[in-house]
Amino acid sequence: MGENTTTDLDVVVVGAGFGGLYALHALREKGFAATAFEAGSSVGGTWYWNRYPGARCDVESLAYQYSFSQDLVDEWTWSERYATQPEILAYADWVADRLDLRKDIVFNTRVDQAVYNEGGAYWDVRTSDGAHRTARFVVAAAGSLSAVAVAPFEGAADFAGEVYHPGSWPAEGVDLKGKRVAVIGVGSSAVQLIPEVAKQAAELTVFQRTPAYTVPARNRPLYDDEVISARRNHTELAESARHSYSGINIPIPGDAILEIPEPKRTVMLEKNWKLGGNLFLTAFTDVNSSLEANDVMAEFVRGKINDVVDDPEVARKLTPTDYPIGSKRIITDTNYYATFNLPHVKLVSVFEEPVERIVPDGVQTKAQTYPVDVIIYATGYDSMTGSLTRIDIRGRGGRSLGDSWADGAHTYLGIATAGFPNLFTVTGPQSPSVLVNMFAAIEQHVEWIVDCLDYLRRHDLVAIEARPEAEQWWDEQVEEAVQHTLYLHAKSWYRGSNIEGKASKFLVYANGLADYRDICDEIAGDDYRGFVLESPEGTVLAETTEVSA
């Protein structure tokens, strides 16, 4: 290993979404030379690309923000309970300017390749503009849901009309007035955009594979006293959220739903339904662990669908029956089910009427051809791994990360991967990420990573790498955690089931943020147990085999 090897940068940060922005700020505060590369023309990540009509956060605004700075909390005022995409993007822009981060971000530039130099213990990074940089470390904050996925329909290239995906929506917007529109998919993005598309389109045909459980958002303007209280109590609230299961301060659940007699049970369900939001699922202690309890809540929601949708046959198609509520991502909506009462909106169940191919003038199913002018592929994302494996990342021996993860992602703590020294992932696979508040997850990840880099610098170390044994141990922890939930009772993007050919493996740590934080802190406090640490001369200074926490 080259003792005197120097690099252009200490750290390359991939992405300038909320993870990349905080990484850049935290690294700079610790004196590291860092540059972020961002494919978009500005900051915001997910909220830069997802500009589709109706795009809105499903975490309440007062929780969906940075907590590390009282000044940021005091100086920014959210307008609504659930912020819209434009407002969240404006927040990202404001934070970037407020913290003077743009000077260290290269926009309109993708990281195409990162190759680890084993002799020098650094990364050789090449970007889409042809530039070549070297950095001791790479922090990949490319996003959990940023690699768009389009189902491989036969004939898709022959379609003569307009084609869009919610995750790469044109910034200038799309004029759908008077057009015949097809939306393929009914995930979170589709549930938000379908009511908005219906307001413009002459005809709207929704092609549904699996019906979704949705909960009304009940969005409203924020009250002044809510904002004032959140600011005044920020320190206490932020600390509480950091050590909570979900990264959100939520009301303490009530009783087990199975222990509540009628009619009190229905009264409580109605009360929480009227409050709205995805916290509906947290109102009772047993609905996320007991199939019997879960079905009580699911049946209540099924009844709401029947109450709203006029046509019994349409209601039947929209009603989920074969998986527990919450085992796929719960969705919050505004007027989603009611949209199917409109005379120009049609629902096609592709289980009953499979799509056979895309034809030049529309969508051909087993039964008929639906003429359309526009297709919106609301087909989701190559979640958790796609944003990383679509970069040519090569570790020891030139092995690519994609090949290493071909049978399913394997990491240590969802942060590091054996065979890829000095590479860190923010809210990557096998971390709590998408099952908790993303801001809380981002802050925990970034602070742990930056503290780790500071530790290496203080101890004159140049490389850190997860041990295979540590990865195996963490695999077991992730698998054990999900066994206590209902997530395994559904095919979902949590396990890559939405991507044809992708290995089926649960990709999120399901024991919550507080438990995860404790494990990460204990491992760091034990001189990074489970990692190999190397000096400039190549000496292995720590090779602990014991990784149990």
C-alpha cells in the first residue's frame, strides 16, 4: 500500500438529495475535503425528479426536515400538514443556500464509475462529463428510490404517443388536457397522480396489477401554534425522535385491537380514520404482528372502499384481499377511490385482463385494445440497490458491486460491504431507511459515517472494510427482524419483487431506528468491531471476528 499516496479529495459524495446535502455539510464541518456529484441541475434528489402532479410527502412536514440545527428549524416555515413536492424542493434549495453547499456540488454530472485502487487505498472516480477524480472515501447517497423501473412490455418502443414516468417527470410539466391517458401501476406515486390526471384527461384508463390499501391524508394548513410549539420544543422532540422506533414522535398506541369490544373498536377505528395519515396503522399494538388483528383493520378499510366507490364491480377490483394492510408500503391519498366514480375514468385489472403488449396507438390486453395518447408508467423503482448497481462500482479484484449483489444485497449494518473498502452507503440496503422517517435515518447514517472517518484520521488509518463474517451476522439480524412482522406475507419492493429477475431478499432492517442506532453505536464504540482497519503500510490493525452485539 502506498504510504505517500495523495488524492484530489478526501471524500466523493454521490448525490445531492437530502442525504448528500447533510453528508457534505457534516464532512465539511469536520474538515474533510468533499465534493458531491449530482445528475440533476439542482439539489433535492427524489424531490427534484418526482415533479408529477399531486406529488406530496406522506410524513408530516414538521417531522420531515433536518433536526440537527435549531436555526434551520426556526428559519423555515412549512405551510401544510403534508408538504407538496414544490415546497419540499424549495426547502432543499433553501438549505443548500443557507449552508453554502452549492460551491462543493458538481451538477448535471453522474458518477459513472468508481474503481478501488488496492495499492493506494483510494477510489478512482470517473464522471459523465469525462472528469477523473481520486478520493480516499466514497459516500453513496444516491437514494433508496431513485432508479426508475419500467416494466418490459412487448412493443413499448413502438408506441407513437407520449411516455412518462413519475420519477423522471418533466420540470416544465405535461399538458394532458383533452388527451386519452393510461396509467400503468397503482403504487404510491400513481395513487397521488391519478386524481390529478383525471382533472385534465378526456379519458383515463388505470391498469392495476395489485390493488393498494390507502388511507386518507386529511391534509390541511398547519396551525401557527403547531409551528411555534415544534420550534420551542425542538431539542426535546428531536432527541426523542432519534431514539424512537420510527424516527417520528407518534402517539403511544392504544390497546390491542383484538382486546377491544364492539362497538368501541369501530368507534376508535373511525376516529383514527378521520384523523388520517399513515399513523392510522400505529393506533393499535397488534395490527403489525398478528394476522388476525391485521384483518380487523384491513376489513375496516375494505368497507371504506365499498362506501366510496359507486360501482360494486369497480369496488371489488380496487379492494385488496390477499395481503395484510401495511405489509406493502401504506399509502396516503386525496380522493383516490372517489376518482373511479368519474364517468371518464376506467379501471382495468391486469390479473383478470393481462396486458399483452403496447401497440402504436395504445395498450393491448387479452380482451381488447385501449387507444391512448399518453402512457404514464407508474411502475416504481429498482429500490434500495438500483441506484448503486447502475453505477460501475468495482472493489477488490475488480469485482463489480452488481455482481457481488447478484444473489441479493449483503452489507454490514447497511453501511459497508465486504470487498469494497472505504465505500459507505447512506440509507442503503439492509438499513432501516424506508421503514422509518428518512430524515432521521439520513442523520443517523451520516453522523456515524463522519465519526468513523474522523476516527480513521485520528488513528492514522487509511482503509476500513467490512468482514464477510460481519456481513453474515448482519444478514441474520435483518432476516430475524423481519420474521416478527407481516412483511413476508406480501410481494413488494421491500424484497425486490417488483423487478423481474431480481433476487428476492428482504432489503430493510425492520427492528426500528432506535434498536439500529444502539447496535451501530456499540460497534463504533468497540473500535469498529467487525471491520478490518488498515494503516498506510498495509498493516491490519483490527481484525475482530466477534461481531455479535
